[in-house]
Amino acid sequence: MVVGLPSGSPTTKWDLSIVVAYGKIIPENVINSPKFGSINIHYSLLPKYRGASPVESAILNGDIETGVSIQKMEYEMDSGGIIAQEKIVILPDEKTPDLRKRLIKIGTELLVKILLEFIADKIKATSQNEQEATYCKKIKKGDGLIDLNDGAVKNYNKFRAYASWPRTFFFKNGKRIIITDAILENNQFVIKKVLPEGRKEIKYE
């Protein structure tokens, strides 16, 4: 993990930068400094879901597929040419932690598969279609708030998407109640277990 980046021109030269889930803007001079440039492993099928929360966004929106994109980095966020992509199916009850784990494995394997060919200039990056670009935001703690009167599928997708953080929650009698277990059953959002504020996990009744 990169702790800090130089503000001026780097004095040390290196061959290649590989970036994964780095949530800050990298200076253009740092991106372009390596001999072979910089590449980024992004967990969506770019140009869809450029930005900070592609895994959560795919689940939140009820997508049935997603994937991994390896792209040549440019200064504009997630806009560089595509070096390689691999598509996967999102399982019906899959939550963000499990989907992310699968994507990390696939991304690592894909990187190993294409890296030497990329360095040897045998793979050319393909420009993204800017007309198809969509963006996803940085998740905030308050995004986990759900309205129990919303549609069942919408709430279940939110529960799955925010399973690791910020987790889904609602308020009852002024207390924050975190949903720890829920299912979609007969087109109903069924809450199984909750974690009330200041208490241990209990069954939801």
C-alpha cells in the first residue's frame, strides 16, 4: 500500500506501477514516470462504474454480472485504455465481501496472465467508450440507512451491498438497529437478526 506520493518529479525510476483500490488521485507525473507506465486493476467492467465503489454499486443496482478490468492509467479517474477484462456472474445472494474476494482472485490471475505480454508490447490498450461511462461515489456511513417501507429487492440489494461497511440499519425509538442477517423470501425482505445499539445480536421479531 502506498503511504505517500511525491509532490514533485520522482527522483527514482522504476519499470511499472500496479495500482489496486487506491482511493486518492495520483499525480500525473507519477503515473507517467515508470518505463512501462502505470496500470490499474479495477473491479468493474469499465467504462461502467468508474470510481470508488464498483463492487457495492453492482450489487446495489441489482446487476447480474460484473468483472475485472486491467487498464492503462491516465490522470482522469479510471479512464485509461483497457488492457484486459474478465466477466463473471454475480450470484443471487452474494454479498460484497464474497464478491470482492472472487474479483481479487480473478484480477490477480488475469494480471499474471497478461503482464509479460503487456511489457513486451504485444497487447495494446483499447480506448474506453466515453458515451457508456458511468460513475460510482465514495460510500458514506449514512448510506446504510434503509426505509423498511421501500421495495423488498431494493432493501435486500442494499443489505448485500453494504454487508462489510457501513452495514444497513434503521432507527426504532431513536435507537440505531443494524441488520446482521436477512433474506429475500417470496418477494419479501425478511430480517432475521439485528444488532440494536448498545446490545448484543438478537433475532428480529
